[in-house]
Amino acid sequence: MDKKLLNVGFGNMVMASRVVAIITPGSAPTKRLKEEAKESRKLIDVTQGRKTRSIIITDSDHVVLSAVEASTVANRLLSDNHVRGGENKE
């Protein structure tokens, strides 16, 4: 199986095949989702103290907060420029 990692900012990676959704923060349901993930210890904050610009939801119900725009993360997921097996594809 070809394992691909998705760069979600600041050198942090998420397994691309585990991503269910990439959403923008701000709405009340999104804030509830974030709070529920925090309470169940499934919230992963990789913003490095910056503003949350996208929220990545995985199939294991983990919620990843990223400082990278949702459209940028989605483009990285759709392109073949993400990392394969721990090495850059070049």
C-alpha cells in the first residue's frame, strides 16, 4: 500500500488516506465539533499559536487544527506533491 502524508503546516503531516473532510472554522457547528474533540482528547492543534484557518477531520474522529487555508490543504491533498512514505516525491 502506498502511504502518502499530507503537509498541514509547520512540518506536520497527516496520513492522506485518513482525511475525511477539510473545513473552514467559524461556524457554531464547527466550534462545537472542536470542543467535543477537545473533551474526548482527539483534538490536535498544529497551528503553532497562529490563527486556525482550516480543520481537518480524520476517519478516527481526530480533529486537526491547521494554520494553513482549507483550500491550500485541499489542493495539497488533490495534487501529487504531498510526501510519500516519509520522502518527498521528486
